[in-house]
Amino acid sequence: MKPPKIAVIGSSSMDLVVTADRRPGAGETILGEAFSTVPGGKGANQAVAAARLGADVHMIGRVGDDAYGEEIVANLKANGVITDYVEPVTDASSGTAHIVLAEGDNSIIVVKGANDHVTPSYVEKALSLLKECDLVMIQQEVPEETVIETARLCKEIGVPLLLNPAPAREIPDTVIEQAAYLTPNEHEAGLLFPGVPLSAVLRKYPNKLFITEGSAGVRYYDGAEEKLVSSFKVEAVDTTGAGDTFNAALGVAVAEGKPLEESLRFANRAASISVTGFGAQGGMPTREEVERGLAE
């Protein structure tokens, strides 16, 4: 089968990761256990994950004209991502994410930097590429107007859009209607649809809205009933990038034409494998690893 062609519009960054046994309180200094720098950013993470799963992936993004930018692009290429639309900017540094790993989970502060230069006009420069794609993926570490314009463009050219609404912010109703797939976690869903029971929201968007519930799995409405596709139980080492792996795997599966429930199981399995490795991209699995895990 020919690999699906996917464009990932989004952020790239260098992740500065500190490991500690607990998080410091306000005004408190504690000693950490380890420090590392690893390439990240939701867009780059999803591009790398989709490429490892066998898709033909094109990244659309910006980096700074700096050492981090060079390393980010080199890492994308090393993972098989095509970077023709990843251009450096001279008036902003590469994006960074400052991550604390403690108590079995992560806390993250993102400095967007060059990612703010992923503008609507920059995306429009890649229109000929988008028209050739089986799926476009976008997240919210780029300007809001870019998400709005991408949703409009994808609807206009008839290419399905998978919108991962993270970090959480309000999304215009038109964008939700234009997107083919929407993948918030529980927290993001609560901000997107305030005061509305999630079961009611799921019914409003059958086979479009997929609410991830961490270790419980992912919930959606298939047009007849609400379903929870269970996750796979593993011993988590680092949960950074699990959501990005889920989104990438879901995107690859639906772009290949897999049925939705099968696609969600594939995505859950990929995400479960990803948390057993260190770093946002360090644990992202290959296609062979996911298929072997599904067969167990």
C-alpha cells in the first residue's frame, strides 16, 4: 500500500528537560536529578511520530536562525520528515519548551519564538503541497489566525484536517465545523465546550470529536452510541509526547482508510509505547513496534 501523504503544520522547539523527584513550590529552590535537551514542539513531534509510522510526512513550520534551529531541522530530516517548508527567521529565536518531569508526570512552559511566524500567508505558500495530501494536521502552538485559515483552506480544497486543540484556547465554531477530526483531552474539551456535558458534545460531533482520557483511553460517539476505546496498560517512564504520538498515529490510520475504532486502537497502542521511552520523541514507536504490540 502506498504510504499516505500528510502535511503537519505546527510548532517545533528545543525541549529543555529537568528531572526531579518533586516540583518546587513558589519561591523554593530544589536540586534536580538530570537535565537534557531534546527536539520537540507539538508539530515536530507529530511529524516525527507519523514518519516513524510509515507516512510520507511534510513539515510546515519555522525555526530561528540559531543552533537550536539547525538541530531541530537536522532531527526532522534524520527521522524521515521532509523539511522543504521549514524556513529560518532572523528576528526570533527557535521555540523552546521548559519541561519538569516529576512525580510521574510533566509540567511544561512553552516559549513560542519563531513559531509565531507560522502565519496564514506562510501556510498559503504551501497550498500546492496541501492539495496533494491525504490529511493535514495542525495544533495550537501557532497563531490562532493560522489555525482558522488552515481550516478554511482544507475545507476549500477538500483535504481532511485533524485539529489537535492543544494548548487549549477557544476555537471559533466555523473551525470546528470545517475540521474533519478534533482531538482534545478532557481539560481541553472542558475549555472548548464550557458548561456543556461532554456526552452532549460528543453526540453533537459524531465520528469527529475524540476526547482522550489519559490511561483510560479515548471517548467518542459513533452516531449510535458513546464508546470508550481503552488504552493499553504499561509502566510509564515519561508521558511527554504521548498525546502527540496518539494524534500522529490516528492521523496515519485514518489517512490509510482504516475504520475509526481500529484507528483509535492503533493510536492508543502507539501512545502507550511512547510513554515507555524518555523525551517527547525518544519513545515514539515504529510501525513494526505498534503492529507487534497490537498482536500481543
